[in-house]
Amino acid sequence: MPEMNIGDFLVYLYDLLGWLLGVIGLHSSAVSLLQKLVAGFVLANFAMLTPIFTIWLERKVAARFQDRLGPNRVGPFGLFQSFADIVKLVIKEDITPVGADKVIFNIGPVLAVMSVVGIWAVIPFASTMVGTDINVGILYSVAVGAIGTLAIMMGGWASNNKYALLGAFRTVSQLVSYEVPMIVALLVPTLLAGSMRMNDIVAEQQVWFIVAAPLAMMVFLVSSIAEVGRAPFDLLEAESEIVAGFHVEYTGMKFGVWMLAEFVHAFTISALAAVVFLGGWRGPLVDQYPLLGAIYFLTKTYVVYMVLLWIRVTLPRVRIDHMNALNWKFLVPLSLAVLVVTALVGKAVPADVSAGGRALVLFLSNVALAVVSISLLAGFSRKLQAVEQVSIDSSGAGG
Amino acid sequence: MNATPIIFLVVAALTLVAAFLVVTVRNLIHAALWLVATLFGVAVIFVLLDAGFMATVQLVLYIGAIAILIVFAVMLTRRVMQDVGPQRNSNWWLGAIVAAVFFVAISSLLWRTGWPALPGGDVGDTVLALGRSLVNPDQYVIPFEVASVLLIIALIGSIAVALPGKQSE
Amino acid sequence: MLSLSWYLTFAAALFALGMYAVLARKNAVAILMGVELMLNAVIVNLVAFWRYGNPMDIAGQAFAVIVFAVAAAEAAVGLALIISIYRQRDTVMAEKIDLMKW
């Protein structure tokens, strides 16, 4: 028997479970089915229970950003605040609106959570710890995420409330639009790694892809923030301007499930960014102790999550026309340009150049692209300001 | 003994039930959601056929794009769709007969034909081969390019058609 | 082991249901759903033939990819037409769209 190190501890547990089930006389296919079910259960619960911590983290960090204390009453440092919130949500009255389509109304939030939790099936925690390493991992994560859009549509429509329906329309138009730059940005690491398998992408990052494709990472992060619908893209449910978006009719724990989906989604895109751009489980000594990979991965995920938080508490909410303009006039062309440039430069660099040199060349091409797009933007904004100035002048003269 | 036939039968039956509901329920939103269920079932069938890429494309394209477009269209044209009156035309029984005859004829032919048995061995990673074949000048690069031109034309055309024109005011 | 006929029968049933929707439904969007069902049945056939034919020859999947693209284009243009007709005539019932009918 090979030396069992701590890194493969979970794999060992997994095999032990299989052995135990085999001993009690189960058929081998039933054993593997049960093993997979148990692993899936554990993974899904990991994803769904994380918000208990991240909600606390988010409130605490946001409070510090805004010179407040944040939750500090329930438990040490207010750590149990989330549990208090859950209790509050559970004991609230659960209202189903009159004329609502009950089945669809109830399936909506469940589907939203499912679509996010499903992504965790392909995320590699460590080289050996991955739910299922299918060869179309990245495409799968996009595909499963797309179901969330449908869930929002269902929730908004089934509420039998025109404001909820309008909110759903707005949300879906934002989500569908921002899917385009997100998918194109994810194509860049796919191109660099030459595979859509998550573990291959991680294994290919001797130099993290954030070096070779910083613009792609930026586009990915911005469009995924829009996908989640958090600040500065939370105009869909802007609490201070409109009541809520598609979930205006949801109460109690059903509303809580929508919030759960949103928080898990935010954590999931952090994890995706960590896997695809920050080298996932890669780090020192990871070859000897694979379990270290999971620690590296989670650290990177939390770093990305902190950046998302930082963006959230810093930037003001965007206007809806700005939201659409940013996507179609900036992110989509930029992401396509990044894709083409990466493909061309990647082909132009000779094959015998080391990974570091290749990444450097790609980084420089990205910098050049960034300079070009910033100067274009500056010219555009000057033109816009000139037009506004003219209109102010003329209106001043007219009045 | 493996579980594929059982999974196939269950999934196929559920998919066909969902498809039957798509074509029969009155409420068009329900029909669209049953369509999503049908498309999901077909994605599972693709997985059973070792075409994982096809299954994910089915999810991205059909559920992520086409189904949402259809739901959008149903909702945008909702005023006249309060599900009043029959949702089928007066010749529906003729359509049913044609469809039934078609199905019986095709399937009776299918079961009389001797098909090749399932080739043994693992299919392996087909994504790479598929990608290569789509850009290989000796294989399918021209259909691929034509498809991309078609998509661009469809994009521009649908925007031009759906854009509210000036004369429609 | 499942024979190819099972998959083809499944696809034929899907196609027949789609055909029924196209022939019998009044609503243009529902007709379009039927068309989508039929296209999906075609893709099932292509993939099944690829799997049972020669899996090393990727032609079946390549064809299916092209059909996917055609389906996307068809849905986009079809729904745009339906919305345009709805704007002009305030109906999406296929029977009422009879300006060109003799």
C-alpha cells in the first residue's frame, strides 16, 4: 500500500466508504452511486453553508470600510449573527400571493440555488479533490449558471405582480447581456491551457493566468459581478430606489433562499476566478501534500472575495443605460479583442520559449491593448463632454 | 450489467411526457417551462450517448438562450395570451393523425432495419477532435464559417425586424 | 445493451410531437416551440448515428454543432418576427395572420 499522506485523507475516506458499503454486500455499481451521492451531498452542503460565514464576513468588512463596528451582539465578534438572521427569516410569515402560480413560485428559488451549487461539481479543491473532472468543465459552469436566469424569470412571472415581472425582465436582460463577455473572457484561459477541463487549466498555470491574461480576468470579474447582481450592479433590486426586483413577493425563508443563491453565487465566482486565473490549488509544496492545495485554493478564493467586497463598498450604483453601455460598448469589444490578441500572440511566440517568457509577452500585449482601449475611452469621453457642454450652453442661451 | 438502459428508459419516458405537455398545455408559460424540461431530458440522452460536449451545448444554447428567448416572447406578447379559448386550431385532429402516422411509419421502419451494434471501447475525449475538425480545411471549416455568417445575419436581421420602426407609431 | 433503434424511436416520437405542435397549435410562439422540438430530435438522431456508427469519425457531432447554430438563428429570427407581427397586428395567433391568404 502506498504511503498515505494527509493530502489524500478525503480520498481515503471516500475509498473507506466504498469499502464499507462493499462489505455489507452491495453491488459495485450501487456502491459507486452511493459514494457519489455522499460526496455530492458533502460538496453541496459546503457550498450552501459557506454563506453563514461569508455573510458575517461581508457585514463586518463592509462596516470597517464605512467606519462602523458591524454585527457585534450575537456571539464573539457577532459571529452568530447569521444564525439569528436565519431564525428571523424562518419564523416570518410565509406568504404566497393571490393568483400566483404556486408550483413555479416555489421552484424558482430552489432552481436558483441549484444552478449555483451545480458549478461546485467541477471546481477542483486540490488535484485529487474534485467532484467530477469532466472535459468541458468551463463550459459546464457557464451552462449551469444559465439555469439561474431561467429561475429568476420563473420567480418574477409566477409572483403575479407586474413589478416583479418588470424586475425579472430587467434582471434577465442584464444577466443575458453580461453572459457574453463572461464566456469570451473564460475562452482566454481555455485557449491558453488548451483544454476546458478544470484540472488541466490549473495544471497549465506554471505562471498564473492573471499574468498572461490580466484583461480577461478584469472582464471576467466585472461581468460576473453583474451576473451576481451585487453592487455596483445591484440596480436590479436597488433597495433605496425601488422596492426590490423580481423577488418583491417573496417572504420569509423563500426570500432567504434567493439571498442564499446570491451569496453562494458571489462565493462561486470567486472560486472560479481563483481556479481559472489564480492557479487554483497551485502553490509551494503542493506536490508532497495535496491537501495544501485546498488551503491555497480557499485562500485565493477569499482574496478574490475580498476584492469583490472592496468593489462593492467603494463604487456607487450604475445607472441602467450605463450598465448596458458598459457591456455592449466596452466589455464585449474588449473581450473579443483580448481573445484575438491572445490567440495571435500565443501563436506568434515560438514554442520553445519558456512558460514565463510566453506569459511576459502576453502580459505586454495585454498592457498595449489596455493603453489603446483607455485612450479610445478618453477620446470618447472628451467628445461626450463636448456634446454635453454644447447642450448646456445652448439651453442656457435659450432660457 | 450496467444501468444505461434503465436510465435511458426512465429519462426518455419523462422527456416524452414533458414534450407531450409542451404541445398540449394551454398556458404558454407552462408550455415553455415544459420545453425546458424536455430539452434537459435530451441533454441527459446526449450524456448517455457519450457526447458530453453536446449535452453542455444543449444546456447553454437551448436552455440558456432559446428557452429564455421563448419565455421572453411569451411574456412580451402576453396581453392576447390570457389563455382564453382553445389553443389549437380546428384541424388539430388532422395534425394529430399526421403526426401519429408519421411516428408509426418511422418507428416500424426503424425496428425492421438491421442497425450496427454499439462499437466497443471507450469513445475518449471527442472535444479535441471536434474542435480540430471544425477548423480543418479538409473537413468542416466551410460549414463552420457559413454557420458563423448565418449567425451574424440572424443577429442583425432579428434586431432589424424587432426594432420598433418609425412608421409603426 | 440498448440498440440504436431505441434512440431513433425516441427521436421520432419527439419529432412527431413537434410536428403535432406545428400543425395544431394556434399560437405562433407555440408553433416555434414545436419547431425547436423537431430540430432537437434531429440532433438526437445525428448524435446517436455518430455514436453507433464510427465514433472516431467526428462528422455526426460536427453536423450537430451546425444544426445547433441553425436552431439558434431560427429561434432569434422567428421570435423577432413574432414580436414584430404582434406590434403591427396585435395578435400572435397564426390563423389571424392572413393578409396574404387568398
